[in-house]
Amino acid sequence: MEQLVQRFLLYLRAERNASVHTLRAYQHDLQEYLAFLQAKYPRLSPERNHRLVIRDYLANLHEKAIQRATILRAIAVLRAFYKFLIQEGIVEKTPFVGLTMPRREQRLPNFLPEDAMKTLLDLPSHSKHKWALRDAALLELLYSSGLRIHELCQLNAQDIDPWGNMVRVFGKGGKERMVPVGDVALNRVHAYLETRRYNTERGAPLFVNPAGNRLSERGARLVVSRWVRRAAIRQKVSPHSFRHSFATHLLNRGCDLRSVQEMLGHKNLVTTQTYTHVTAEHLRQVYQKAHPRA
């Protein structure tokens, strides 16, 4: 089984172009599964029906009081692994048929109200911080295009199209998409690039750290944290909160769900529909405040 896991990880990297983060998460969950098999089923063969083994493993996770989200991720990883084994002709059918799966918790995305977002985005422009222009461009681009943090950090100068108001993004699995970007974001990106010697060669990073190297995801998170503190925003705000705010504000202002799905790069519309719960709650609150007979 350990050799099959290594083959699967190689397949994800070479054939599916999985990101480093995805590979790390898959490897961790599969190593946990292998450790369980080694302890309880040391002679388990790939040809054996693994349905009872999977059920035993899920029961083991529940006994450890592991969070539901972690269990659901482990299930998703194992489903993908056994799907690969079916494709390779190693097993005949998935062992998940007939098993009762835990339901995903319905948690609403954490987003900022429009006025709080405006305050946060405008703050670096009025600051004398030596990286204020870079940070202003970074925050504005996060909100303007709803990018994931790793997508933003991987942007190169050539990925920005100032004439078409678009940014070229490589999302999960290396899938390319074009996302609209606002004039304010473009102006701040331009202002940032004007302040430094910019390497115009192909592959030059858009956002850099003080050493001139590509800004890391950790560095970008620190940028967000810095300005959230300065804005004295009490709620928890992460880079992903900008993405949630982007989608929520668009839907609140009448953008259709399918367009938001395309801009976010969601493979499944169901994922995007999470935001309709947020906007429905927003409408309910507005109704309660505004309607005389509410």
C-alpha cells in the first residue's frame, strides 16, 4: 500500500499538476491512513475489499475527537486515492459505497462590510510606511479580483493587462483563467511599480520582498495583518476574507452567480452558492430594518 501511495502522489504531481500545498496535505492524510493500516491491518492486500477497513478507520478518527472538517478532508483524500486505484486496475470498485458520511458544517464565509473594506484599502495610501505603495497594490488587487493568496503571490508583471483591465491567474491544478481588475487596483499597481527598479524579464514577480525576491504567502499574510491592525478592525480578517468580501459584495450588488463562479475559479457552482446564504441573510437584515411591518 505504501508503494501505491507514492505512485498516487507522483500521479498528482506529474499528471494533475497539484500544488505543493495539495501534495503536502494529501501526503499527510495518506501517511495517517498507512499508519492505521500498519497497526491494525499489517497484511492488508490491495485486492481485498476495503469497505470494512475504511469504516473502521473513520470510526477511529471519530474516537480521536478530530474536527469534522479534518475528517471530511481525510475522506476526500481517500476517495481520490481509491479512484486512482480503480483507474490503475488495482481495485475493482470504491469501498465508500454504502458508507454513511458525516455532513459538512454550514459555516458562512467571513467577510468585511463595504465601509470597513474601504477604510482598510485606503489606509496604506495615506501612510508613510516604506512599503505602503506595494501594500496598497496588494490589498487592492486581492479585493478587486478575489484572488487566492497563492494566486496573488505567483503573479508576474506580464499577467496584468492594463489595457483590457484583466489579470491572468493560474489557479488550482495550474488552470488558467482571466479575471477582471478595477481601475483603482491597476492605478495602485502602476504606482507601486514606478517606485522601484522593476525587472521586466519574463517571469519577474509582481510583488517582491525587501530582498527583491518573490513575496511569499507568509509575507503577504503579514502585509494583511499589518494593515488590519492599523485599521483597528476587531473581527478576524485573513487574505481569504478579501475573497469572501469580493464575492459577497458582487452578489449584493446584483452580479449573477455564474459570473462570480468564473471569477473565483470554482469548479463547482455549489461552492459558489455558499455566498447566496450570506446575501440572503443581508437581505433579511435590511428588510427587518426597513419594512414598517417587519
